[in-house]
Amino acid sequence: MALKELELSFWPELSETERLHFRHLVMIRPQVPSEGQLRMLSGLASTLTQPRLITLMARTAHWLSHWEVLEALAGNEAAPESIRRDLELVVSLFDLMREMDAAPAADKVERAEVVKGVYQQLRPELKPVAKLLAKQLAKPIGGTGATLEMPSLPDPDQDWETLTSPPAAPVAPVTLTHQDRLALAGASENPSEILTGLMAEADDLRQAALGNPMLSEDIVCQALQLSPVDGLFDEVYGEARWYFREGIREAILEAPASPEDLCRRIALSRHLVELLGLGSHSRISIQRAVSLFAQLDESEYQYVTYWCKRHAPHLLRVVKYFYDRQRRQAGSPSGGLGRESQGQWASLEERVFLATQSTSHEQLGQLLRDPDLQVFRLTLENPALTPRLLHAAIPVLERERIDFLATHHAWGRDPEVRESLLHNPLLGENQALGILDELNGIKALVEVVKDPRVPHLEVKRRALERLRALYQEIASEERLLALRSFGAELMRHLPQEVLQDEASLRLLVADRQLDPSLLLRLARNKLTPRGILELIAAHPVLLAHTAIMSELLLNPKTPRESSLRLWGLMSEAEQQQLLKSPHLPTTLRHLA
């Protein structure tokens, strides 16, 4: 088969990795996939972010007839909305059938009607897929030995432009009113629309976006990098939900438009906690700590206190002393940090000298990016170089430096540096697998599974297997902590393990520290048990988030009584908006 790639209009949109994936998909599409190809397809289905490639997979019926591929595509949040909703209906259909088999006899008739209604809602091209999956499930019970009717294999030559074009999104109004933009910023599930709200100049639009239950740390960090509005930085910094997060504080420091005074405050506290973390009792260290405390802004004492509670409780009295001292001297001016050299040196000799002798963090960071490899190697031997500085430089290093660093006699064995190397796309697969075997803890494995920069499917597959085994081994209390911290990623990558653990989900829904975005994900997921959906429908947070109510109503597994009660709580405009969706259950459509 000759594929004229350069004639495809979307070819320049694809990255090198995505072009490689596209070639593989085109090559194996006209044939029945082998076991190894199925593993590759399920891995791609869960990790792809390019809408055209996801659309191609979703329009290949004989791939969807394999449950692992169908479920991974349905759980991929990067999939176009209409495609994801359609695939979720197929997933919910079989989950409803499984629950119907285990339901009491009195409820089976009602459950059977719900199953029929969901099947009628499926698109015509998905109904054969649902029938084939149903036959595969029934075969072990009463198999006849007859050959299953596989969907017909596609021809090698296709119109790839049309086949990979995502479905057209619903036509939006040409001009949105301010109220429409407010509603969109506060209730949208689309990350780009939330990002637009965060970057708006109007204060109420930013506040609505900050209150969106789907707002995540990644979206906030992206907005901080792109927004020129000072108000956003102050609002994010002033909200306790984001104030203590290291990722947000780093994003504020790195943002081009970040206010200078805010950067100074955060940088001072960062330098202070780094110094306190070293635990040095030398005279110079104590003098430097006193100097930093004297310059520390009052607003940063909450962060320093939080850090000390977690890492150095014995220093809490010291923090209180300096805080009280500052309050007594509230009217006195505070000192500032002096600017250091920007590191623009004239000669290689001077840069080599500084690589071995410099103690400035700014200079060391620039020396690691020096165009001369000799300077980089000498900088690695500098005693003042810390894992934190090296961690910040690793994402931009080229392959030669990555290979050198991975085999370095000291830094090549540092756990923090090795974990950072794993997230560099230039690291070889064998080296990445070796580092992966050393990772421990749910957080490190989740970071590997969700990171789009990790190009090796085998690395992600093994990380997912280890994450699954680790989640199944931990106790219920530890599961609650894991769901509280990484619930969104665990639900996406371990849907069966997380959503079938009803006991842990009940603890999660009852948790006071529950993030509303987790309620939204549970309400939207078609594998969430009916009992959990009923709990969410009675949750006190629900009435403050229309998006959660809408997802419950669109979920065919939500109990009928809960759906009818929620429908009565919706405004007429919200009901009309839901009626436009083809995925609204038939019961509610008839009620309207």
C-alpha cells in the first residue's frame, strides 16, 4: 500500500511520534489484529491526544469489537465529545446488563427497559459492535461453536482526509453574550474553554472559571504561562486551594507576565525552605536564614509554616518568633534581593572556571544549558549543583547530554534525577525500562502513565501494570488517600479496579476534602455503580454545580427516582439544553 503522506492536509499538524503512530494504524487497519497489535492499539487508545488519530480508531469497527480498545477509547478525555459520548453508551450498555443479571427479581423488568432504551440510542454503526461484544460475553455460557460475525475489514485504500476528520462540533452562536461566557466558564468541561475564561480580562469571568469543578492544576499552570493579566496571578495566589501547591508556585515564578513583587515573595520563601531543609547549623547558614526571614513577606508565612509542619516541626517556634517580630515592625520597610549577573560571559575559559567554582543557582542553571558540552560536564562535578537545579534543566537537554547524564557516576544513580530522565522523550526505551523498575509509589507511576512526553508504549504498559498491582495491594485507607490525590488519573487508567471498588468510592464521596471535579468524573463515567450515583445525587455539593447534575441526568445508570428529582431542580433553560443532547435517556425525554 502506497500512502502519499505529503498530500494529506493534516500531515503538518502531526508530531513525529504521531506520524509514526498514523503509519502503524494505516498498516494494520485492513487486517485482523494479532495479540501484540491489540496491546499496542489499547495503549494508543488511552494515550493518544491527536483528535484525527482518535477519530480513525473510533471509526474502525473491528478494533472496537475488542473490549480493551473500546473501553480505553471511551475513557480518553482527548477524544472529540460526540465520539466519546457514543462509545461511553456502548460501555454503559454492558455494565447495565451485568448489573441487571445481579439485580433483584423485582427490579429486572425496569433494568431491562433501560438496557433496551440505551441500545436504541446507539448510532447504527455501533450496534453491530455491541451485538458482537454481547455474543462474546454469552459464548462461555452457552457457546454453540458457530463462528462469530466479525465486522468486515476495511479496504487498504481509503479517503484518509474524511476518515480522520472529527465530527463537526455543534454550531455555537456567532457572538456570545457576557452571561453566556459566564455560564461557559463556570460549567464547561472543555479545558480550552476553561482556559479562555481564566485568561479573560473581566474579573467575573475569571472567578467563574476558578470555580469550575473541572479546573485542574495543569490548566491553571497553563493559564499562568499565557495570561498577561495581573489579576489572575493575585487570584490564584490568594486561593488556599492553589496557594500551597508547589506546581502552582513554580508556574508563577516561570510565567513571563508574573508580577515582580509576587515573584520576589515566592522566590524568597523557596530559598528559605531550601536552606532550612539542608539542616545546617553553621554560622553562615544561620545568618543567611535570619536574613531571609527578615525579608519574608507576611503573606508567605502560611506557606513556610505549612512546610515546617510537614518537614521540620521543631522549627515552628522559630517561624512564630520571626512572624511576631515582623508584626511588631509592621511599619518598617523590608529589604529586597539584589539582582545577580545574567551569566553572559565572553570566553570559554571563563565559563569553564564558573562551571567548577560558581555557587549561584542562576549561573548553574545557565551553565547546564551552555552550548559547549565540556562546560556541561564540568558543571555536573560542581559541589553546589543540586538535584532540583538538574531536574529543571533535564526537559531541554539534547540526546547526547541525556545519555551522558544517565551514565554519570554520581547523578546517574540519584533517584530524583533518574525519575526526571524517565520523562525526557529522548531517553532510550531500555534505559527507561531500567529506571521504571526502580520507581515506587503511586504518584511516580501515575506521572509516567499520564505524561505525553514518554513516547515508549512498552514503558507506559509496564507502568500501568505496576500501578494496577500496587492499587490492588494497598489497604482501604491508603486507597482513599490515593483517590483524593490522583482520583482523576486513576479513574481514567484503572477504570475497572477503581469503579468496581464500591466501598472505597463510598468513603471518597463522603470525604469532606473531596474535590468537586471527582464528583463530576464519577457522575459522567458509565462504569460508576448505581449506588454511588445515588449518593452523588444526594450530595450537598451537587446544587452548586450544574455540570454535575447534567452528567447525572445524561448517565443511563442513574436511578430513575434520582433522575426525576434532579430534573425538577433544573431550570427550564438548562432542561432545554439537555434535550438537545442525543444521549439524554428516553425516560426524561418523554417526561419533558
